[in-house]
Amino acid sequence: MTIGAGVVASDGIVLAADSQETLDDYLKLFKPKVVELSLASSGLKCVVVGSGDGPFIDMLTERIAYLLDAIDPYLENAKDTIHQAIIEICQRIFPLYATHEKPQAHLLIGVRADDGMALLDASVPLLSTAEQC
């Protein structure tokens, strides 16, 4: 089970998580779960903490980074783009699974843009803005 936390402060966002991933329900591996996305725009920063199915989280994170690279660095653009990325991946992946087998993911996403910052709480596929989480 992943332990993750996010705190919104007046001058920034703090994200933290444990660093163990469970493989096949018994093997524990070291894997950092706080990931800073490498984005082209210097006006946009994004950090993701994920819990759930590792490969699904990796796919979501990659799609978020890819789509964020194509936007203007404003907070509302970033929020909309992150939600769009999550929906795209879910629409692509979920039909491949029976209802009870769908991969699960919960993401905390810290975003800093030219016009502000936000902590987003994604209980995939849902996305909301969190004051604290």
C-alpha cells in the first residue's frame, strides 16, 4: 500500500510518498513514487505521486507529461489538460478489462503555472482540486 501526502502552503506545495512498490503481491521493490515531470515550458512545473497499479500510473503520468508540453503555462489549461490525459487513457484501457479487473490509480498532482498553483486529487478517472490531502 502506497503512503502519499500533499500539503498546500502559502508559498508552495509539498508532496511526499513512500518508495516501495509491491510486485505480484509479495515482492517489494524500491521505486520512487514522487515524479517530477520533465516539461518543455519553464513556466509550468508538475509533480505526481501515484498509488495503485504501477504500469497504469506510469502510462497516466507519461500521457499527462506529453499533453502538458503542448499548452500555454496557465493553471486552468494545466487542470483541463491533466483531466483530458486521464480520460484518454481510461477510455483506451478500460474497455480491455472486465468490470472488476480494471486497473486502479490515485494520483496527487502538484502544479505550478505562471498564474498560480494547485494540488489536484485524481481518483482516476475523477479529478478535483484539493486544499489538503
